[in-house]
Amino acid sequence: MSAAFDPVTWRPAPFLPARDARDPALLFVVAVLCFLACLTALGVIAADRAAGGWASQLTGEATVIVRARGGETPDAAAARAAEALAGVSGVTEARALEREQAYELIRPWIGDTTDLDDLPVPRLVAVTLDASTPATAPALTQALRAAGVDASVDDHSVWIKDIRRAADLVRWTGALVFLLIAGAAGAVVVFATRAGLAARREVVEVLHLAGAEDGYIARLFQFRFAYIAAVSGAIGAAGAAALGAVLRLLGGGEGITPALPIAWMDLLAVLPCPLLAAAVAAVAARTTAAGLIRAMR
């Protein structure tokens, strides 16, 4: 029963003392988990923004591959295609790319392009679509056929689907990582609750004899570990926000890279972390304490 008394003042000590030797380790582990969870959230937000930007750019553009017919030169065919497409409803601009620009696009695939002058290399026409009512690929194809131009229209739909699929994968992966981190934090709190109850088993029995209800004892653990988790969550969130701010400053207007453009508003996403950490800890501690107290009877 000595654990229930303060040896300095000789007064009854609280059931759960204000400080425990295990608290710093618990606080550190939960803070690290919250830090990782906040970084995951920032990464998912940045990746989703990047995917949305890429999809928006691709949706507003189309590429037309023009092949010359008969004695017509590739440049003349591309100019005629651009003229035909400029009159299509939903097209803001149609611009034929020069030969050098077309060569630059295929250079990464075939290497040196100095020997391509004698080959019928297709020309490209860059089409900018109206953001509100963009022209469809069939409409562009019909306009090219009506002008007698041999061309293929690429509306980037394949790329857009790939980007959206990748964005969905990032979202689900981030959600899974977040759930794993929350589960790990809950498991740490469960372990700490078991250890706390094991160290105070005799006191729990005395409280039962004094008429204390199981819910009252369980709430003591619930509030204690919820407070520790809230403090840990605040520390982890502050660390993640600080790292995000550093990366934002180092990356300039593009955040870390164009693939992960962090905005200043994204740092607000870490604000719910202390509350979420406290909620997870409270549920884990209350459930574990209630079950163990019932088993002690």
C-alpha cells in the first residue's frame, strides 16, 4: 500500500501520479508517430495538387500529328492542319510547331536527328482548347478530314487516366499509412495502460472495496493518456509543420519539386493531429483499462 502514499507529505498520493518514469518514452514514441502521420498527410495533399494540375493542363490541350501527302511538304501540311483546326468551336489556338521543335521532341527517343532531313518526319500541331467548352477529339478529327489532312489527334486521355489512377493510388496509400500509424499509436497506449494497471493492481482492488466503479477508474487512465497523446501530437505536428515550411522555402514557388508542390495553406492540415492523437489514446486506454479492471474482479 506504500504506492498509495506520498512519503514526503504523508498524504494519500493520487492513483495516477502527475509524473511517471515511463511518460517520456511514451511521449517520444507518440510524437514520432504523429510526426510521420503529419508528413504523410502533407505528402498526399501535395501529390494530389500536382496530379490535379497535370490533369488540368492535359485536359486543356491536344496534340495533332500531321503526315504530308503527295508532293506537299510537311510544313505546308502542318500549316493547313492548324488553319483547319483554328476554326473549330472549342479551340482557342492551333499552332504548327516548326521542324526544329518536332525534332527536339523525338531526339530523346532516337538520338541524333541530323540525318532526318530527307525523311518524311511528321509535323506536330499544338492545340489549346477552351477551358469551359473544349473541343472533342472526334470534332478535331472531322475538321482535319474535311480539309483533306492526313493526321491523328491525341487528346491526352490516356495520360489523364494514368495521372488520375496514380493520384488515387497515392490517396489510398496515404490513408493506409495513416491507419497503420494510428494503430501503432493505439498499441503503444494499450501497452502503457496495461503496465500502469499492473503496477497499481492492489490500489485498484482497494478502490473496488471502497465502492469505486469500474468506469471511474477507467476514466482516470483515459484522461491521463489522452493528455499525454495530445501533447505528443502537438509536438509531432509542430515538427512536421516546421519541416514542411523549410521545404517550402527551399523549393520556392514549387514547394519541394514540381511533383510535390507544398503550399503554405497545406501546413494547416497538421492542426487536427493533437485531437486525433488524444482521441485514439482515449479510446485505447479506456477500452483496455475497462477490460483489465473487469478481469481483476
